[in-house]
Amino acid sequence: MWGLPLFDMKDTAAVTYEINACRKAKPNHYIKVTAFDNSRGVESSSLSFIVNRPMNEPGFRLVRQEVTGRQIQYTIESYAAQSKPENSRY
């Protein structure tokens, strides 16, 4: 979490300032913004999106396997764990 939560913020400039400060401090990281809505009495996420991604993403692939009883099992594997060069991953 970056900084303090911005509760009841009406001005978008403050949010933009915090996003830009986080981008400057962490340029090669994923940065995700999450907005909450407490109008129903509970604090639940109503909006979430990524505003920054690293320059070199390792990437992932989805592996599908058929297991006993005709069930399908999915596994996510990172391309970085396979130690393949960047242009020969896919």
C-alpha cells in the first residue's frame, strides 16, 4: 500500500499526484489502484485497475490437464521459471 488511504476524496488531482509519486518511486513494479464504495455500509472494492507495469514482464501461460474422472485442472506457469529467452517464450 502506498501512503495513506484517501477517504472521501472529491478532488482527482490528489489521487493523480499520489499515483505519479508512486510511479516515480517504483518505476519497474506493478501499481494497482483500488477504489472503495462504503455507501452500503460495508467497505468493498468497486473499481480496480493497473496504472503501471514493469518494462520487462515475465509473462505467464495457462496449462490445461485432464485428470481422473474427466476433470480439468488448470495451472499457471511463469515464463521466467522456464529460463527461456524473451523472444522464444511463446
